[in-house]
Amino acid sequence: MAPPSSGRRRRSRFSPLTRQVFLYLFCLIPAVSDIAQGMANTLGPNPVSVCLHDFGRWAFRFLLISLAVSPLKRFAGIDFMVYRRPLGLLAFSYAALHVVFYVGVARHFDTHVLWKDFTSRPFLTFGVLTFLILLVLALTSTRRAIIALGRRWAKLHKLVYVAMILASVHYAIAFKTWHTEPFIYAAIAAVLLSLRLVPKPGRRTV
């Protein structure tokens, strides 16, 4: 009798959870690299600003990638659904680093300065709302939460679309001068969100 195919053995070598953990840890490398370079004073004259902006960009990128998983499966037949949860958690993790660096490192937990920033810089409102939504989605991404929420879980996690819109606005108005990158990301986000409005093809009847 012929041995089982090596392809099946390769596919079953790592469990979905193991692959998710590997992906999550691997994608934290940019954060570790930025922090290490900042501590070594190799990020230029303002390492805090570099880390702050890098963490924000990576949060946006992983949010975009997580939203691209479903369209890839639906329109291209590429199934990365097993990685959607770690991608979402990566978006939250980088957003959390973004917030922690701003509040703790850039502003030293000075409530007076933070309140002045919040009341005079509208982009911070959009950023805080985005982070709060990602926090809720991260806290309810466990199996226990999925079971406990039942059908409400899917409705709750549609807030990721709102988070994407808020993040786009936050990034677009965060700079005092013109930057094209936020609008490129916003355009990609618009495409990914609009693809969800495309109706599913109905079943053909014979």
C-alpha cells in the first residue's frame, strides 16, 4: 500500500493555532526592531516620533490586510481565513503600541498636555475612537467570547468597518502638511469596503 501523500503530512505538520502564533510573533519584528534601534540611538534625532508613526502605520496596514482576507477568498479563491484573527490582533497590538508611545513616552502621562492635545487636535478623537473599537474587537476575539455572544458576535465585529473609516480620517488629517500615503491607504480601504457591497451571485436553477 502506498504511503500517505507527503503533501498531507506537510499540511498537517502545524496546527492552525500554531500557524497563527507564528504569524503573530513574526509580524511583531518591526516593533521590536524599532524599539531596539531607538534604545541604541540609531533612529535619528527623534526616535520617539519615528516609533510613534511606524506603529500607527503598521496598525493601519494590518487592519487593511485583515479586511482583505474575505475578498481574497470570495473573488480570488485564496483562503487565508485562518490568519484573519492574528492579523486583527496585530492591528490592535500596533495600535496599542501607538497609543502607549504617545501617552507615555511622547507626553509622559501628563494629563494637562494630553487634554490640551485632545481638545485642540481633532485627529486624536478619530484615533481614540478607532482604538476603542479595536480594543473591544480584540477582547471579544476568543472562542469563549464567540460562544457567549452567539449571533451578536458577527454584528459586533462589523464595527471593524467603522474602525477602518475612522482610522482613515485619523491618518489623513494627522499631518500639518500634505502627505500622499494616508490617501493611498484610504483608497485601498475604500476598495476593500466597497467589495463587501457587491452582491453574492445567486444559485443557478436548472
